[in-house]
Amino acid sequence: MAGKKGFSPNVYKYYKIEGEKATRLRKICSRCGKGVFMSEHKDRHTCGKCSLTEFNQ
């Protein structure tokens, strides 16, 4: 049998937890929907799943 997967602490990069509330720190992809976050670059936001790119103005 495979070993039990542990909890990834990388989830804390996407949410900010304040008491009872959790707020998102990154944009959600408008094409893929909820659950898919866009990566933040210097001049753009990019979705790793569908390759949607939104440039900052």
C-alpha cells in the first residue's frame, strides 16, 4: 500500500486566516472557475491550468 499523504503547508500561500475568517490572497481564474488560482508575476496574472493571461495596466 502507498503511504498516507500529509497535509501540505503551501495552502497558506493562497489564504489569509484572521480569527474565524479566511480571505483569498490571489485572483481566481475567470475561465476555470472556483478552486483555480492565478499566479502573480511582475506584470501579469497567469492561470497554470488553461494558460489565461491578464496583464496589469
